[in-house]
Amino acid sequence: SNQVCKSPGLGKSTFWLLIGFSIMLLGSEILVRGSISFAKIFGASDLFIGLTIVAVGTSLPELAASIAAALKKKADIVIGNIIGSNTFNALAVTAMPALVKPFTIKAEALGRDVATMWLLTIILIVILLIGKNKLTICKFGGCILLACFCFYQFFLFQMQNIT
């Protein structure tokens, strides 16, 4: 049973790439519209919904890819996915909507959320530099980062309820 795995041709690959891209765009549109409706129903701000539901929803494919790579012991793919995704989100995802229509970043987001992002980046670097295995994120480090994420989400929820 020597089966040769044929790779699909360029045309078929391009077709499925375009189908996947179209479905992703449709899913993104549904996610954004649903999130805005959700925000209006519960009186939550668009910023809160973006920092919670939309952020988690759009990061699930990255999480799945990172877990799959970690299970296959492909740490470079995990790190590349994290750095690449964050770089793309911080630069391209910010720039592209601005090309369509300029927008203003709320002082609240800049002061609280961007500062939190940088603080968590510093915490990540500290986790990578301490411990017996340098440049390794162990289970304890993962727990710390996950706890930081949960605390941040809880904090956002509490702040939303105050305003």
C-alpha cells in the first residue's frame, strides 16, 4: 500500500484559497455586525466588545494553529505565529481601516489598553528570560500569562459595568 499523495494543481488550490478567503470575509462581517448588535442590546461600548468578544473570536484560528504546532513540537511556528500576528495586527490591521476612513483612537484605549499590551509584552519577555530553561515558556509561565489575560478581561468587564 504505497500511496503517493498528490498535491492539488495550482487552479484547484487557487479556487479553494478564494473560497476560504470569501468565507472568512463573510464570517468577519457576521462577527462584526453581531458584536455591534450585542453591544447595543447590553449597552456595552464598541471598544469593550472589540477588546473581548471580537478579539477572542478573531484569535481562535491563531490559537488552534499554535496548539497544533506545539503538539507537533514546532516551537518556531508558535513563536512566528505570535510575533507575526501581533505585528500584523498592530501595523497592518491598524493601517488598512485608516486608509479607508481615518479614525481616532480613544484616550481610554491608548492609556489603558495599549499600555496593558506593552506591560504584558514585558511580562512575556521576563518569563522568557528567567527560569532554568532560558527562552522557554513552561506551564507555569503559560499559567501566568493566561491568568493575566483572565484578569484583564475581568477588569474590562468591571470597568464596563462602572460606566
